[in-house]
Amino acid sequence: MNILLEVNGRPAEVDVAPRTTLCDCLRDELELTGTHAGCEHGVCGACTVIVDGAAVRSCLMLAVQAEGASVTTVEGLAHGGELSPLQQAFRRHHALQCGFCTPGMLTTLHALFTEDPWADEARIRDVLSGNLCRCTGYVPIVEAALEARAFYQQAAGGR
């Protein structure tokens, strides 16, 4: 099936089998390999992307369901070769080790802060509970999120 969608702010047209997951489409057809296929059951969060503003598990969504949608992957968070403030905070706080879970964490947090820039630490931890990391504790991840949250608050006009 031929589908049209927007990926990271650019139009994309792909021809996929009806059973192709959005994750496989992004990785195999569009060569956006930052989206990781982990458990392929929607449990680990490694494949999380943003579809029309919502964080979704791309291993559970068919590519054809994204017809006409706006999809943002981890590659779409950076602009002009510069890491986003969230990505920079992850770097500063050493909030990653192997990096397998990192793209899903970043897209999950970006979706959260875009919707709710004032999310408190409890809400951040709750949202991140769906993203599994086996290499590092969640403390530096939460610290990075709390630091980056200020950027989203400023973008929203502050309080």
C-alpha cells in the first residue's frame, strides 16, 4: 500500500505491505534507525515515536495507520545539526549508557513536556515507567528531564 505521511517535518511517501509496523517502516523504508525495535510487544518503549503529538509504540502501530499523520522520531528532535535541549540535558547528566532505550525516552519526554511543560517529578517518573532501561538507574534520566523541562516552560511562555 502506498501511504503519505509527514516524518520529522518532511513529506514522505512509502510503499509498504499492509502488515508492516510503523517501526519497521521508519527503520527499513525511511532509514531512520534511531527508532529501536526492542520487545516488539509495546512493553519496553524503545520504539516510541510521536504521532500527531502523542507518544506511541511504533511496534504496535501499522504503517498504514499513519497515513496523513505527522510522525516525529528521535532524529526529528535535533535541529540544524544541534541537539535539542532535552538531548543536551541527557548528555550533561550522563542519562544513558548503551543508548538502546534513549530514543524512546527522549520522544516520550518530548511529548510529555510539549503537552505539559510543568509536569512534576512524580508525573515524569510515571510517564517514564513505560520505558525500560537495563543499563542505568533512572536518577540521571529524571535529572536530565527536570533540567530540560525549563526549556519547554520557556517555550510555552513561562508562568
